[in-house]
Amino acid sequence: MPHIARCEMTDDEFNRLALEIFAAQYDSIEIYRRFCKQRGATREAVKHWSQVPPLPTSAFKEFEASSIPPTERTAVFYSSGTTSENRSRHFHNAQSLAVYEASLLSWFERSFRPSTPMKLVFLTPQNAPNSSLVHMFTTVQRHFGSSDSVFTGRVTADGSWSIDMDKTLAALEGSQPLGVLGTAFSFVHLLDHLEAMKKHISLPRGSRVMETGGYKGRSREIPKAQLRSMIANALGVAEADIVTEYGMSELSSQAYDRGGIFQFPPWARAQVVSPETGIEVGDGETGLLRVFDLANIWSVMAVQTEDLAARRGGGFELLGRAADSEPRGCSLMPEAKNGR
């Protein structure tokens, strides 16, 4: 297993590891091999990581894109949504979770810059075993959180998440720097509650905030820049101390944003591509986000998202969801249905 979770990697090294992982996934994941063959992308034909065919996220909803045998799977992460929806699945065993955690811890530490140990307040439930975000937060708590770190979210009867406001406000008290981490919709709920109470919080100097994810109808939607400003005003932190995370259940690595530009760690590469041609767009142009994640060793390394982004140098600006989503996996692989 290649050691990938370090903060330096040359282009040649990334390419070598990417081709090794692609070859292994081509051999071991039948549905992905069929997908590649339809595009003429055999092991021999692919000479550079940028030529590796990206699997659309929609395919993760319909097929088991994993080289881990069913009997060895110990965890599965689902994409966010209701339990009645057909959601993406990312299967794990102990080995893949170890890589996942090594990837997230290294880049989280560099991006969030926690003081250790630090009181961390998570605006999510602690017990949500199929949530990659909750697994991320519990991993972060183990490595960076002090003993008084706390999860203030809860799972409601219909499976959605809510916040215990009294518990949250109590957790935000104190004189030591702390970290507040949650989804965009959880911050909206917290901000609305503070406004209704006409309450303002001044977190201690050195505190940090991490916001992630979308809304999915769980609150009103607020543009990222506006939400950042509202969090800064309501919690008394500088906008420079607020970081936005971009992650997906289909990936094992996360990107972080400061000042509007997201960056993945060196072991993951992002492209912004034209939805018509699949070719990378020029700097400043808009397209669909595509991610090549070397930490996805036992799944599929190359993932085509349905997220719109603008290319900004070596990073990207996230613009939201594409109006027309990718074709469903079965329409991309017409002969695969009979072979499941």
C-alpha cells in the first residue's frame, strides 16, 4: 500500500501512483473495467493520470464500485439525503479506513490549524455510522480534541439532523480557544436561533470555525461568502479563521477553502472540465469538477462530480450544483445490468 498522506508529492510521483492504482482498480472492479473499455481506456492505453476515466457519482448509487469483497466490508458511507433516496455508497474495511483517516488528519491539521488539544464543538450527531462527515469528525476529535469536546447534534425520528441549542450555547462558553465545526445548514439554524434570542457570542481569540456541505432543503440557502460573514459577526471570529471544507462520500480526501479558493492535498488532483467535451477548461472558466484521489485505493480513484466550479490556478472556486446532472450509471453502461 503506497504511503500517500504526506504534504509533498512531485508530479512524477503522483502520476506513477495514479497509474498503479488505476491498473489495480481496472483489474479488480468489474463494473469500472467495463466502463473504461467502453471508452477505449485499457490498462495499456492509459499513459497519464489525466487519461484515467472518471466514474460519475451517479454510478456509485447503482453499482458497488469497490474491490473489497462483501464479506470483508466493515463500514459503508452513504451520500447525504433521505433514507428513501438512492444514495451513493463507499465501502470500507479496516485498511481503507486507515488510509482515509491518514488522508483527512494530515490535510485537516494543515488547513484548520487546531491548537492541540483543543475543545471542539461539533454541530452534528456523534452516532451516525453511515455518514462520512461524522466519521471524519469523530476521527478529528480523537486526535485533536480535548476531553471537553462535544457533539451537540441529534438524529430525529425521520433520520434528519437537528441541533440541541441549549447544549450548543453552553459548549460555546469559556475563555479558551475552541473549534466549531458543522454543516452549512446547522450554522444557519444556529445563526437564526441567536438572532431570535438577540444574542451575540464572542468566541475567545484563537478560535476556529469549519463549515461544510450544502443545504438539501434543511434550511434556507445562503451564498458562501454571506454565510462566512454572518458566522463571523454572530460568533465574534475573524473571517480569516473560518474555513470551508469540500468533501464527498465517494472520496477519501477533502479540499479546504480560505478566501474562496479550494485546494485538495497533494495526493488528490482536481480538474474543472467542459461538460460537453470533458476537456479541462482554462483558468477562470467554469465547468464540472473532476477529482483524482489517490486515497481511494479500494474504490475508484477518478470521480466525476455534478458540482460546478471555476478553475482558479491550481485550485477551484465552488459554484454549486450543475442544473443538468450526469447521466445515470446504467445509461453509461448499458450491458452492465445483466452482469451484476
